[in-house]
Amino acid sequence: MSEDDRAINEGDSAKQVNRDQFGANAANYATSRVHAKGASLARMVELVEPQSEWHGLDIATAAGHTAFAFAPHVTHMVATDLTPEMVELADSRAADLGISNVSTEIADAEALPFDDATFDLVTCRIAPHHFPDQPAFISEVARVLRAGAIFALVDNVVPDDHEVALFCDDWEQRRDPSHVNCLSLEEWSQLCERFGLSIRTVETSPKLMSFQAWADNMAVPADLRPELLSDLLEATPAVRRFLQPTGTTEADATFTLTEGLLVAQKA
């Protein structure tokens, strides 16, 4: 088997893990505080300044929160996800909320089923750390954007410190096997520029997380939770400075993730 074939097989396997994980836990994302009401949602809309004539695409939409936030400001949003259960959830929520200008479609972020230069806006929020081939994702974003169109990305980011990044990815993968890796904001910026997207805005913000809710969201087994909590509380000083853990029990423990927000424009 060639290296290319091996990479394809590994990517397909990772995507199936994504479908399995999110299919089983889809309903949790409709009520997840971080996904439904996180500060980055309103901030994305504020920075993008969407226009009424725009046609937008939301990638890895999950329960549709990002697509729904932009829908009142644009002509139409297409909400896509790799997981059929997520697409069904977003579709039913749009109907329940009376949102008529959002359509849904199953789509792979790394192989979007849309023509070149189709959209005025592409968004993706708190999802790219699940993508096996992040450069392919950005390449596809650039391909489907029209000239002058906008890309808005929000995701958990890590510092350039390799030790901290390695801990965060390993710790997250044990909670959620569909996690691939987090990039730094600088790495995301470099990827965008590599595919012809000029950076307009980058910023970060802290995101306080309840350990219990974090574990519940992916239905972490009871016997794994004490190990994950212990690893957090007993991590190295560099990791603890980044994640800022507090508390001592599953019920009262918290930590802080760093959310990166990037807005770019196609030349």
C-alpha cells in the first residue's frame, strides 16, 4: 500500500469515528451551552458583517447554531455535516424555530459537493479539530468561495508549546476518539494564506469549561472520568498554566480552553 493510499484509509477511518461519535451524541449538541450560546457565536457575526444578498455555507454545522445565527442576516445558508444524525437534528431545529432560509445537506468538509465560487460566506465553528486533513478543508473552503468572499473560523487552539499541545490532544482524544488535533492560531493563519485567503482579523478568548459537562457531552464512561480529572489536576506546570484547572471533584472541577477566531477574505 502506498503512503497516499494509507493516508486515505486513515482519513476514512477517522471520519467513520466522527460519524459514530457524533451520531450517538447528536442530541447533546442542541443544548450544549458552549455550542449554543458561546460568546464566539455573536462575535463571528459582528466581525463578518454579513450582507443581506449573501449565500452562505456552514461546515460541520452539528445542531445548526452557527447557520441559524447568520440566517437572519443573509439570503440563504446551507448547513452541512458529515454525520446524518446531525443533519437531521439541524433540519428539525430549523423547522421548530421557523427558520425558512436554511437548508441542510450531508457533506464532507474535505470534499465539499459544491461548485467552485459558489458562496459569499463560509463558516465553521468548534469543529476543525475533528478533521483528519485540515489543509484539504481549507483548500475546499477557498475553492467554493467567490472572489472577495469571507471565511470565518472558530476553533479551540493550542499554544506553540509542543508539550502543552501534545497533552491537550491526547487528553481530548481519550474523552472523544473523534478528536484529531488542535492547531495554533498562527498555524490556521498560515494555512489560510497558503490557499489564497488573506487574514482580516484574528483574536482569542478564554472559554470556561465544566469538567462534568465536558465529559457528559461525549458520554464518557464513569470509570474513565477519575483518570481524566486526575491527569488534568496533576499535569505539568506549563499545562496547568494553559488550562487553568480549578476544583477537585468531577462536580466542581473547571478548566479553561482558548478559542481562536479568524476571519479571512478570498483575494
